[in-house]
Amino acid sequence: MDSTTIFSLYNISKDKQKEGLQLTEFEITYSPLDSVTNDIIKIAIDKIKEGTVVALSFEEINDTLHFVYSFFHPMHELSHEYVFHRNYRILGYLERKDCKIVVLTNMNKFLDMYSKIEKLIRPLDKTCYFDDIYYKPIDKSNWGVYLDGWVLRCHYKYYDGKIHESDTRIE
């Protein structure tokens, strides 16, 4: 076998692999956030069983931290909407009642992000592989392409050490 044949075989096997990421499990250490998360899962459990993906994002908007729960179907829409278009960082996942919740943030500076959410969540030793979560590079096929449809997002503000008001939006 020459080097061209070996390279071709490598490319064929690589193309058949699914895209995805190994994510670290987190736990919520702030009990009000834990309660809100449990309530969201109770409300959405029927949709989750139908293949809906739940995401919890920690979003900083005008110096206020928001908790935003979003629902996607299927998983690649989360990658497309959050990672590709909104440039969010994937932190890991939470587990609730046979449901894995992807945890994200829009904060770019790691130390700023850590200082704002270290009292809310913490990583565990467990990891899990997630299919269809990926960082897709920009190319001709996705330049100027936007996600069709809508995303349901439930916003909760966090300031002065408390969770304040919720706002559910279709965006």
C-alpha cells in the first residue's frame, strides 16, 4: 500500500465519524437556580422525550447575569444557533431526570466568566459524549445562512445574589 492509499482510507473513515464533543458534567450549587432548573424540566419533560434539547446559558447583558433556558430540536440547531451564530462557549452539561441540559455562556473572557458563575455551578468528574455539537468553520455553504424558525427562550435575571423576574420569549 502506498501513502496515497493510506491517506484515502483515513479520509473515508474520518468522514464516517459523527461530529460531537466530550462534555464535562456540572452540578448546580446555588439552590434557587437548581429549583428553577427543576421547574423548567418538569414543564418541558414531554417535549424533551420527543427529542428536544434543553440548553442553559449564562448570559451577561448590560452587566446583569441572565439564566436563559432554550429548547432546540434537534441538537445540531443548538450548535448552529449558539456556537456558530452567537459565538457562545460550551461549558458542559447538567443531568436532570434522564435529561441532559447543555450549559453555555456568552462571556468571552474566561476569568470574568468564572468569577461570575463559580458560586452557581461546579464541574464534576463525569463526562459524556454529545453527538451533533460542533464548531463549524465558516465556508461558502454557511456564509449568510440563518436558522429558520424560532427558539423558545426563558430568561431569568440574577443580581444582588438573587434570581429576579422571568420573561419567556420566542426569538
